[in-house]
Amino acid sequence: MKFLILNGPNLDQIGTREQSVYGNENIHDYLKRLKQDYDVEVAFESSEATLVEIILSAQDIDGIVLNAGAYTHTSLAIADAIAAIQVPVVEVHLSNIYARAFYRKTSYIAEKCKGSISGFGLDVYRLALLSLEAISNR
Amino acid sequence: MKFLILNGPNLDQIGTREQSVYGNENIHDYLKRLKQDYDVEVAFESSEATLVEIILSAQDIDGIVLNAGAYTHTSLAIADAIAAIQVPVVEVHLSNIYARAFYRKTSYIAEKCKGSISGFGLDVYRLALLSLEAISNR
Amino acid sequence: MKFLILNGPNLDQIGTREQSVYGNENIHDYLKRLKQDYDVEVAFESSEATLVEIILSAQDIDGIVLNAGAYTHTSLAIADAIAAIQVPVVEVHLSNIYARAFYRKTSYIAEKCKGSISGFGLDVYRLALLSLEAISNR
Amino acid sequence: MKFLILNGPNLDQIGTREQSVYGNENIHDYLKRLKQDYDVEVAFESSEATLVEIILSAQDIDGIVLNAGAYTHTSLAIADAIAAIQVPVVEVHLSNIYARAFYRKTSYIAEKCKGSISGFGLDVYRLALLSLEAISNR
Amino acid sequence: MKFLILNGPNLDQIGTREQSVYGNENIHDYLKRLKQDYDVEVAFESSEATLVEIILSAQDIDGIVLNAGAYTHTSLAIADAIAAIQVPVVEVHLSNIYARAFYRKTSYIAEKCKGSISGFGLDVYRLALLSLEAISNR
Amino acid sequence: MKFLILNGPNLDQIGTREQSVYGNENIHDYLKRLKQDYDVEVAFESSEATLVEIILSAQDIDGIVLNAGAYTHTSLAIADAIAAIQVPVVEVHLSNIYARAFYRKTSYIAEKCKGSISGFGLDVYRLALLSLEAISNR
Amino acid sequence: MKFLILNGPNLDQIGTREQSVYGNENIHDYLKRLKQDYDVEVAFESSEATLVEIILSAQDIDGIVLNAGAYTHTSLAIADAIAAIQVPVVEVHLSNIYARAFYRKTSYIAEKCKGSISGFGLDVYRLALLSLEAISNR
Amino acid sequence: MKFLILNGPNLDQIGTREQSVYGNENIHDYLKRLKQDYDVEVAFESSEATLVEIILSAQDIDGIVLNAGAYTHTSLAIADAIAAIQVPVVEVHLSNIYARAFYRKTSYIAEKCKGSISGFGLDVYRLALLSLEAISNR
Amino acid sequence: MKFLILNGPNLDQIGTREQSVYGNENIHDYLKRLKQDYDVEVAFESSEATLVEIILSAQDIDGIVLNAGAYTHTSLAIADAIAAIQVPVVEVHLSNIYARAFYRKTSYIAEKCKGSISGFGLDVYRLALLSLEAISNR
Amino acid sequence: MKFLILNGPNLDQIGTREQSVYGNENIHDYLKRLKQDYDVEVAFESSEATLVEIILSAQDIDGIVLNAGAYTHTSLAIADAIAAIQVPVVEVHLSNIYARAFYRKTSYIAEKCKGSISGFGLDVYRLALLSLEAISNR
Amino acid sequence: MKFLILNGPNLDQIGTREQSVYGNENIHDYLKRLKQDYDVEVAFESSEATLVEIILSAQDIDGIVLNAGAYTHTSLAIADAIAAIQVPVVEVHLSNIYARAFYRKTSYIAEKCKGSISGFGLDVYRLALLSLEAISNR
Amino acid sequence: MKFLILNGPNLDQIGTREQSVYGNENIHDYLKRLKQDYDVEVAFESSEATLVEIILSAQDIDGIVLNAGAYTHTSLAIADAIAAIQVPVVEVHLSNIYARAFYRKTSYIAEKCKGSISGFGLDVYRLALLSLEAISNR
């Protein structure tokens, strides 16, 4: 099976900056290790438009793990793109979005996704891949 | 007279995907036919910034037909760009935006446009061109 | 094809009063000219009940162009009547309703109509007839 | 005992139109049968003003069954009229108003009525007559 | 000087019904006495449409005293009619509308009127006539 | 036919306490008389969990009359239980819930029930049984 | 009869400053003329506390005309003081408060007053004195 | 490692009732299979109080998987109990809670949990156990 | 005089867990000392239903001190029970509820109680007993 | 120990006016008796600014009992002053603020105080002094 | 050029109290140094009324720097006074008002001022004087 | 010292278009003059993603002056980027954002910035540079 891990703006900083908030494990190191266990492509994109286009052009893969970062709360365009494709998408968040400012509690993306996993730090990526495997086995 | 039809993210999928929602007429075929009757340029852009720049650089044309898609409900930058130019802009939506989720009912763009046409499927483009002709004849 | 143009309260004043807001073209003159091109009946009614009854008794016509005026924002009874009939109804507004007070931004009627056209002055009537023709050709 | 069944706009269509929503039993047939068991007058009125006047002029009757239709959610004038009379009024709705759009969940009329019955289709009329009998026996 | 006192639905009951709320002075007696001092026509109308039409056809008078009753809080059509005419309109309410349910605190009509007088019982009519005289003397 | 009348917290006090609000007819006496006319079981339960379990285990009966008391406004668990069963449920309230504090106007339960009857004092129980008979005769 | 006209902050500027908004008639000249016709004391006070104390110490007068200015929308202390006394208070506003920013539409004071008069410029003072006379004649 | 899977009201019906919504896999069969792979205790409790007490008495276990059902949206008492213990708790939901009525979108419990997993049907239980293992390995 | 101190869910943990929030004085030790000075019974109950029943069955006592914990913000059933009895109830909270999340600021219970004391740690119990003595001496 | 009892606007009227609301015990008599038992200074101030300054200059006392009256709901300046000092402040209200209009339910002051006592009439002053003693004994 | 620095309640404490929040630089020392570079008068006033009067009487100066403190969020009277004068006013805040409680985010005063500067500690005063110089040079 | 002035969409039009709103001074001319006094780089970017990336890559500079234009009110991604860096950021707006439509009053960016300056036209850039100098001198 083949997957895509797609990350939105600012997320390539995880483990480098604001370590007190997001932990000091480097996201690039983590995802490199994950690639040893899964056939997975990884992308970091700051642009809402590029994220939309990557999602729309997804084919021949078994699922997308999407950490849309700040766009989770502001982008209807990404939600529309997810709704337009057949490939299952799982939304992930490293930290608990319910403990943040009220305008960070809304996810436009969630209702278009197969499921949502949040709050376990970088492990949300591995859990999301497991969930995509589970879905495809049904 | 010369016009620009400007489309936002995901709209190039119309007629290809989600046919149960948007009908199975291909938007590219439709617009090709429209070009036979009107001197009209067509653009599809996923990027909010590119849409802003295209609007700001509009000149020597008689009007813009804008289907901003999801950005209708989230982009103040596009609204500002419309307000900055003299060229008349008509907002169109293929389907009735009043029957969707509440955060899809607000249009930041509408109040900066000359008018708004929604709910007639792909025919909104032809109606918008007609309305631009009518405006310029006044 | 045969159509009905149905107008709500105060609209027979267009072109006579408040010309700075609605322009100085007389609505009766405009609609007389429109009748030369289309087989169209025109009615002006102040009463919500009469509007409901006219809509419910519509038959052997190809569409209704409805400018419900102030009732757009307050009448569920008219919305119910539109939902009860098979004849397609197109909602029109002479000016941009999005630039007015917040309680003028809600349209109870919109979600029951085939489509909505606003902001082009008296031309909305001609555009609406064109849109009804387009719908019936589908 | 003598009663009045008073219906608002669009309700004379029940059983004729939108049968998938309201069932295919004709309201006129139903009420004719009800008249065999009760001394009851029936009125269908589209006009808010006429409904107000009928309510205000109610006398020598033992109760009013009021299905105000769309006016339930928009008419303070009818609520005022109910408050002005001594005759008990029971509010009825054929379907469950709580499962509809949010602006259909508010009843201006409810708080002025003796009680409220909704959701049992045309049987709400018979139940309302029974409830008026019960009230008068207290 | 010549005036029109225009009353909405239910108001002809004042002094007859609900005397504990509105006092037991009969509104018809009161207005008859007022007519001895002023050249004033009086109308009671339940219909929103008729009120709109009376307002639109007002001419050769020096002002309208409008007690729109329940329509104060629900009718944009009456507000539009007031905005369309040159004759000054003064809004009156017999009781303090600020001490009632929240949906009775909004007046759609107020912002189109020259002024507003509420809370003095039937005397609001006389005060409104005085205010119209004062306005015309300016 | 066989029915269950299910009452939530505090309701066994009706007629004993707060007589000025709920009347001085004892609910137990009333229901005893009702049992002479109908094959009906009666339960009073303070516990949300027990109410859920009784609803889920309902079988071989023709309907439930549910007066959930305060849980009407706070319990999604009871609403879920009603949705899970086939047996029809009718919601009743002794008094008019629309005349109470705003957080008493919401019913989580209503939209899962066949219908709703409120405001006729203890007679709501008899009316609800009649409504269940009517439903089953359809 | 003896009255007090009590004005809040900024109101002594009327006619001197912002003449385009409030007219160019000087409030002090106006009130001087009013004093020729009525036994009336006039006070201008910027302090909320002083206004409270003047209201509380009101005695041997037949009414207070209160233009609380900006405190209308922010002072519960003044509302409490009005509620504490027997002397009738009439609220006045020179301009239509309904056409201003939303936080200027709320009056904490209105519900404690006998009545409210707004929108007739400086004439509201004379109308308020007339209304106080009318009240005391009842 | 040792875990507790704790379920709230109505959840023991999964797979038996409402199969169109929740699928037809029996929750008891699923959890039995899960027990073959994990040392896990399973409880189904309708009572909010019992759920609180079970959570408070949790000791000598490595984590709780909590599907609080309807209490997710109404119980602060369960949220308080989670906050009081050291054992990590993971919140699960079988279906996407973001696609339901707005009062089902709030989770009082989420902000007290280590993480949240929703939308993958019964697989959320297995994913939650995996996430608890991952947490304890950090 | 004889009193009942009634505590809701999680409160028996005070002084044992979350000492940084609630202090490290054990609630059981504190209440034991209080019993030396007052004739007071103490109960800790997790169940909303049991709390309702204890309140309803209160007799031959001079007052209830109620710390409803999380139910303060969610239970209308407990509020109803307090309203149904004659025994005075005083609401207490150990910490300042105004400094917590917004859904912890609402007390359904407060308006049914004689008074409310919050923010002094365990001393609220002693103060509440003093207040009940003071009330009974009036 | 030495205390200050500080009262806001209108409170010196307690027992003199509006006796049906606040009881007929004179606040001055009550506080005179309280002074026999405690070393306490008493102040009544209508001015928000003076209250701020008294609070800021508090020193060599063991606590302030503050009944801010109407300023409770409108004054951020008093809240800021309380936050600026070390002396503990206890907020008191004679009656239950939860049973009043919604804009009387908010206390800006509460979150800056050590605690809050309301609803026991004039006894709140004595209870507050007891609570200040209890705090200082900790 | 000549300026006035006008400060509201509690601000004379800056640098003396709550140093962890506002820093330990004394505001009086800071402003003394500022006076060496600018012809500036400084006032500290707790009273809303006095602030209003100082603003209204401003003349022969080139600008006012206003730190209204808590009145920023509660005083319409000060906003009215600013609107009444010709002298330019600049609003300043020592700390970022956007990071505080929601009722501290609204500024009634901002929309009447020439501009607004916040978040740089005591330097906002110097920056405001520079901005007033810049304005007058235009 | 070295600074970056970063401008969002549409801002390069200032002084060219909409001169009645933003003045007729050309922003490019203004910034060129500013560069004579300060070591400052200037960028104009329409793309949210590019703005995020420029902010994240900021190093070896003493501060950023950010005029995010329309993104001020819609971009959480830019706010996140500001939070991720150590370089101080000052938010500027040419005009008073408090006098615009309500959805233009919210700044997502403000709470992540050191300070905010608005309303002085193009001079906000120079003031912001001064404020950054002041901050670094502390």
C-alpha cells in the first residue's frame, strides 16, 4: 500500500522551534523513520492552492494523511478538494485543538475526512497510517 | 466587447467529478462553446494571490465574470482587489448558495460586485456576460 | 413561452420616488417594453396573502420572476407557496441586497427558487426571463 | 359544543401537493369526516389580517384549533389577537416543527395558546378538539 | 394643518379588552375627543398591505401618526413605504416597548420615522400631533 | 393495545407540592383512573440511565408516553435511546414550555418523537394515548 | 407644576459644536425660552454619580425630563436611581437613536421611565414637559 | 500492559440496532476479538455517576479508552473525573461527530484527554489501544 | 438546629487529588471537625438522580448546604428539586467559578437557592451554616 | 482586625425606599450594630472614581467588603483597582443576582475578589467579615 | 508645539504595583523625562466626568495622548467628547489589549481617534507624540 | 540596525487607486524616502504562503513591520509564523480598522505581535520603525 503525508504551513518547523509547545523531536527525523516501515511520500507546502492541487491530483494511492495546520480552521477550498476525490483522507493534529483559542476549535476539513486523530504528538502520523490500512481492509 | 471569466479553486473539476452535485456537463466544453459567441478569455486559478493579481491587472476589458468558489466565503483580499478596480465584476455561483452550510451563505465578495447570479448551473456564465452587456449599454 | 412577473409591496414606485436610490427609469415603462419581446404578464401586489394565492394558482406558464420586495426578508408563507408548485421561480432584486442592513441580507425565498439575480437595476427582469428560457432548454 | 378550525396560508393544498412530505390524505376530505363527529366550522385564510379579525370576532364558540402555517413563525399580530380573546386556542402542526430549519422552530403563537399539539399528521385536528373538550370539562 | 392617525392590527380593541394592560379608556372615545381639537383622519387597518398602500398614497397632509402595533416588529414593507414618502411620520406606542419580550424591542419602523414617542398611554397620539406641529414650524 | 407512561425526575410530586404552578390534582390519582380505561404501565424514574435502559428494553408494547421532565432540556442520551427503538414515543409536558426560561424552551427529545403535546395539565397523558391509538390505526 | 430638566455629559455643547449633526440652535437659548413657559429647573452634569444623587434627592417636583446622553447606554446606576424614586421620569433623545451604532440602540434607562421621546431635536424637551402634565392629569 | 475500554449509554446496541447508521458489525463480537490481542477489560454503563466512579477508581492500568456516547456533549462530571486521575484517557467516537447537529459537535471531555480518535467505526478502539501503547513508550 | 451538607460528583477527592488546585486540606477531615460544632449530616453522591431524591425527601432539617460540583452547570433536575421543597438551600463552591471556562460560569441552581457563597476554599461550608442560622433567626 | 465596608451608588437607600424589594431593615441601623462587634469603617460612595481611589489607598486594614451595586456590572475600573492591591476584597450582594435581567448577571468584579457572597439580605455584610477572618487565619 | 497626556483610572500606579505585568519603570519618572523633550502637560484622573470635561475644554494645544485605561472599554461619554472637539486625539495602551479577556478587546474610543498605538510599554507615549507631530506636518 | 517592511495583497496600489480612501501619496515614493533614513528592505507579496515563508526565514534583522492587509482578518497561518520566530514584529494599518465592517475589526495577527499602530496613513511605517528601535534599546 502507498500513502501520502501532506503538511500545511509552518509544520516543517516542528522540533526546531517552539520546542516547549511541540516537543523537541524533529518532524523530519520522525517521518524518515516512518518511511522505513511504510511506502509513504511526504510533502510540506505553505500554499493553500498547492495543497488543493496536490489533493485533486491524488491517484494510485491508498490514502492521504493531512495535517493542514492553520488552514484547518480557515480553508474551505481544501475541504472542497477532499470532497472531490475518492482517495480516503485522515485529518491529524499533533496537539489537542480543543484546548486552544475558540477560532482554532472549528475544523472545516473534518467533515469531509474519513476520520480524525489528534493529541498524540508526532505519533498521529503512524496512527493515521494504521487507520488507513484498517479502512482498506474492511 | 471583451470579457474575462475567472474561476477559483476546484472549479476545473465541474462535470468530471461529483456529477451528482454539479451535473455532468463538462465546464471546459461549456466555456469553449461560449467563446464562439463572445470575445472572452477564461482562467482557472487555485491561488488566492494569483486571483488578486489578475483582478488588479485587468484593463482594456469590459467586465469580469468571477466564480471565486470556496474563496467567496473566506477571501477579503479578493474583495479588496475588486474594490480597487474600475472594471465591473459580476459574481456567479453554479448552485444555490443559500441551501448549503451556514458558513457557505456569506459572500465577502458580493458587496463589491455590480451584481450576483446564482443557481442556474453553467448558464450563470452566459447570463453574467449578458448582464455585463446590459450594464455597459446604460 | 409564457411568463409571470410578480412584484411585492412598494415596487410600483420604482422610478417615481427615491430616484437617487433606484434610478429614474420608470418600472412601468420598462416592463411595457419588455412585454414587446416576451409573452409576459405583470402583477404588482402589496398583500402577502394575494402573492401566496397567485403563486399557488400558477399553471400553464413556463416560469415566475418574483421580486418580493420587503417580503423577501420576512415571508415564510411565500417561500412555502413556491415550494408547493412545479413552475420554476427566479428571485430578483434591483439592487445589491448584501450592502444593506443585516436584516435585509436574509432571503427566506432564495432557497426555494431555481436561482437568484440581483444588482443590475431593472435589467434583472430581462436576465431572469433569459434564465427561465435557459432552464427550460436543458 | 361548537368549535372553529382555522388554517393559515398554503394549508388547503395538503394532500394535493407535496404528498411525499405531508402524506396523500386530502385535508378537505379529512375535515369533512371530522364534521360528522363535531359541530365545527372550518376556514382557510391566506391573509394574516383576516386571521387576526376572525380570531378577534370569535364568540359563542368553545374553542379554536389554529394551524397558522408559516405565520406561526412570523406573526406577532396573530399572537396579539389570541391574547385579546377569552376563547381558548390550541395550536396544531401536522409535522414535527423541531426537525425543520431553525427559523421554523420558533412559535410566536405558542405562548398565547392553551396548548400545542404537533407531529401526528391530520390527526392533530381531532386531538385538538379532544383537548378543548377536556379543558372545558375541568 | 391636517393629519392622519393610522393604527395597525388589534388596536381597535384598546379599552375594550385586556383593560388591566392597556387601561380602560376606550380608544375610539379618546380619538373622537382629539378630533375636536385637530383636523385629523383616523384609520384602523389589520392588513399590512393596506397600511403600506395608505402610507404610499398619503398626500396633502402634514403628517402621519403611526401606531403599527405588532407590525412594528415584523414589517419591513411598512418601513419601506415610510421611506418612500415625503410626509413626516411619527411612531407611537401606548406602552413601554422596552419592558416586553426581546422580539418586541426591535422596531423596523423607527429608523424611517421623524421621531418616536412611547409609554404614555393614549396621550401618545396628542403628543405626536404636537410634535408634528413643532416639526412643521421649524 | 398496551402502553407505557414513563416519567422523569420530580414528576411524582405533581399535585403534592407547588400546587400553585401545577394544580392540586394528584398525578398518582389521575394515572390510576387512566389505568381503568387503558392497558398501561406507569413508571417514575429519577435516573437518566434507568430511563435510557427502560426505553431500550421496550418491546411488545404499542407506544411510550414520555414526560422526561428536566431531562427534556439536558439529555441527549434519552434522545439517542428513542432513536434506537421502533416503538413510537410521544413527548408530553403538563405546562406550556414556551413560557419558561430560555434554556427550558429547547427539547433534545422532540425531534426523535412521533409527536409532542403540551400545556393541558394532566390531560396530556390521555391525549397522548389517543394519539398513539390514532398512529397505529393509520 | 414644577419640573427638572436633567442633562448628562457633552450635552451643553449642543448648538455650539457638531452643528451638522445636532443643528445650530443653542441648547441654552432654547431652554431659557422654555423657562418662560414652565416652572423648570435645568442642570447639566458630566458625572454619573452626581446624576444619581440629583435623581435620588428629587422631591417636591412633578417630574424629571432626563437626557442622559452617553450614559443612556452604559449606566445601570442611573436606572437604579430612577427605579428608587416616586417622581415620574421621561427619557428624551434629540436624535433618532435607532439610526446609530448598535451599542447606541440599547437604553438601560428606558424601562424604568414613564415614557420615551426621541428624534425631534430640541423640541423633545417641550414635548416631555407636555407629557408630564398629561400624566399628572390622569 | 493492561487497559480499560469504557462505554457510555446506548453503545451496547451497536451492530444490533440502527445498522444503517453504525454498520452491522456487533460491538460485543468486535471487542471479544480485541481481547484476544490485548489485556483489556470492557464495561458498558448507562449511568453518568457510575462512569465517574469507575474513572476515579482506575488504578494499576495503563490507560482508558473512553467512548462516552451522548455524555460526551453533556457531562462536565466525567470531564472532572478524567482531570482528577493520572491514568491517560483517550476519547473515541465511531462516527464523525462533525457531521451531526451542532450540539453534538462540542466535547466537554476532549480537553481533559490525551487525545481523540473519531470516524473509523469500531476500529477506533484498536487505534486507541495503539495510541496508549505509543504514549507509554515515550 | 440540624443541617445537611450535600456534595456532588468528584468532591470526595478534595485534598487527596489535584492539591495544587484545591489545596491539600482533606475534605473529610474538615467536615469531621465541622461536625463537632454543628449537628450536621454529610453526604457524597455521584448520581444526579440520588441528589434529586435526597433533596426531595429532606424534612425535619433547617437547611441544606449544596455543593453540586459539575452538576451546578448541567442539571435542571436538581434545580427543580430545590424549587419543590420548603427547606432553604445554600449553594457553595470552593473556588471562584468566574475565573473558569465560560460553560462553568452558568449556575442553573443559583436562582432556586436562598443564597450563594464561593471562593473561600473549605470555609464555604462553615459560612453556609452560619448563613442558614442567620436566615432562620430573621 | 480592622475592615472597610465599601458601598456603591443607591445603596444608602436600603430600608428607606423600595422596601418590597430590599426589606424594611435600614442599612444604616444594621451597619451601626455591626460596628459594635467589629472594628469596621463604613463608606457610601456614588462615584466610580472615588471608589477606585478608596480601594487603591487601602492600607493597614485586613480586608474590604465591597457592595459595588450597579457598578458590579459596568465598571472595569473598579476591577482593575482590586487587582492592584494586596488587601483581600470580598464581593457581596443583598439579593440573588441570578434572578435579574441578563445584563445584571455579569460581575466584572467577581474574578478579582477572594470570594463572593450573595442573597442573604443585609447578613451578607456579617458573613463577609467572617469570611475575611477565616482567610486571615489560614 | 504643545500637547496634553491624559491618563484614566489606576494608571498612576504603573511601576509601583503589579510590576510583573506592567514592568518596574515608574510612569511618573518616565513622563518627567519626556517633559524634557516636549512641551507637554500631564494629567491623571480617575473620574470619567472629569476626563470628559478636560477633553471638551482642550484648546490651544496640538494634540491629546489619551490612555483611558479601563474606560477605553466602557465609556461612550469620553468617545462623544473626543468627537466634539477639533484637537487630534491619539489612543495609547501600554500592553497588547488583544491578549486580554474578550470584554477588554473592544475600544469605544478608537473610532473617534486619529490613530491608535498599543503594546510597547511606556514608549507608547513618546510614539504618540511623534505621531501627533507627523499629523500636524501633513 | 536592519529592518524588513512586509506588505500583503493590494497594498502596492496605495496612492495609485482609491485615492479618496487612502490618500494620494504613492506608497512606493514614501518607502523610497524612508529607505534614506533607515536600513530597511521592502517587500510586497500577494501570497499568504510567501508571507509565511518570508517571516519564517527572517534572521539577522532587528524587526519586521507587517502590514498584512486583508490577511490581517483571515490568516491564522501568518499568525503562527510570527509566533514561531524570535524577531519582533509590529503590526501596522494605514487607516483606523475600527471604523470598518465588523469582520474587518478582528486581527488574528495582533496578539502575536509586539505592538500595533494604526490610523496615521503612511506614517505608520516610520512610527513602527521608531517603536522597533525603542524596543531594542530596552
